[in-house]
Amino acid sequence: MIIQMDPRIVEVKVDDKIRVILADGREVAVPVEWFPRLKNATSEQRARVEIQASGAGLRWPLVDEDIAASALLSQGQIVVFGEGDYLIEDDGSLDSVPTVAARG
């Protein structure tokens, strides 16, 4: 049997986790605390989420947050931008990293 993987997001629910259902039937959940803007948002702001780019990502317009589907599926470290920069470790912990000053 060959299973065709399709990582497009078709459904999303946000509470203490971002829970998505992908077009291929996979269900993925990640902690909201991984994303500082969402962690600090109200439940009403978190609930106002839009599926973007035919399922390639999520957008929270009230908190100016965008998350790619690939970030929810990645293995190893991903970089989170928001209130500081962070690396998400394999165990789910956050490590802050030094920010680079903007060049003007």
C-alpha cells in the first residue's frame, strides 16, 4: 500500500495547543507556548485563526502571527520569531538566542 502524504492544513482548533488536521488525515498538536505572540494573546485572539495559502499555513491577524504547516511538522529545531527569538529543541523546550541588531 502506498499512502500519499498531503501536509495541507484543512482544519484548525486552538486552545492550549494548536491542533490541525491535514489533508492526508494526520492530526498534529503543538503547544501554544512555543509561539510567544500566541502565548501572550487572549483566547479570543487565538481563536481568530485563518488557514492561508490553500492550507500551507496559519495566520492570526489580531496578533500578527504566521505559522507554516511545515513548522508544525518539522523535526529538530525551528526558529520562532516574536517577542525575542527562540529555538525549539527536540524535547519541546525553548532556548533563547541572541538577536541581531537591525541594520540601518
